[in-house]
Amino acid sequence: SGTIVVTQVQIGTELGGRVVAVNVSEGDQVHAGDTLVQLDTTLYKAQRAQAEAAISVAQANAAAAAANVEVVKASLPAAEVALTAAQAARDAALANQTLLKAGPTIEQIQIAQAQLDQAEAARQALEAGLYALTAASRPEDVSAAWERLGLARQEYYRMTVVLTSQRIEDIRTAMN
């Protein structure tokens, strides 16, 4: 008769989880690499999908950040020009403020007076033109203008007739 040697072994899994199937029975002979139990993989699949989604989000964020860097690089020259213009405007305003604090020069006063005189002359000319336009729009002025036009036409025709009659007389004299 022979000897039966029984070896009892404790086993465990690298991952924890719920066992959904046991593929061996007590006393079965097993070899290295045999699947002894199957675990529920639903949780692991969900965690993997979540990790893949996180990778996709991170890749999209990295691409957006790279694109944003390009936008900033492209916008930088215009922003620098705008900043320079703003600084120049500030410097000009500061210079004007300093001049005003010091008081105007004679040349500045003369220039301002010349500009004022030009503006006043333009205003007076426009005012006179406006008066002429509004004065001519009164009915009595319109009638008077038509009457003056009629008189001017009569004088023109009279002069034309006189000249024509005179011219006819000259031609007769020249022919004789």
C-alpha cells in the first residue's frame, strides 16, 4: 500500500473583489497558470473606462493649452503696440498737464486766439448764410425776387433788341 501525501495551500488574488465562479473542486489536481476562480470585473472595467476618459480630457486640455500659447504669441505684438501707444498717450497727457500747470506760452495764446478768430468768422458766415436762406423764404421776399427777375429779363431783352437794331443799322450802312 502507498502513502497519500496531502498538501494544503493558502491562495489569494492580487486584486480584491467578488468571486463569481470557482473553477476547481476540492481534491482536483491543479497546475501553475490554471484559473482557479473568476472575479467580478464590472468595477475594474468602470475604473478603466474612467481612467481612459481622464486621459482623453488631459490630452484635450494639453492641446487647448498649446493652442492658447499660440494665440497669446500671435496676440503679443499687437498688445505690445497698444501698450506703447497707451504709454505715449499717458506721457503726452502728463506733458500737457505740466504745461498747463506752468501756464500757457505767448505762442500758445496766439494760436488759440487765431483758432478762435477763424471759428468766429466761420460762425458769422454761416449765420449770415442762414439768415439769407430764411429771409428769402418769406412769401413777400419770394414775390419781390420774382418781380426783380422779371425786370432783369425785360432789361436784358430790351438791350438785345437795341443791340440787334443797332447791328442791323450798321449792316445797312456797311452795305451802302
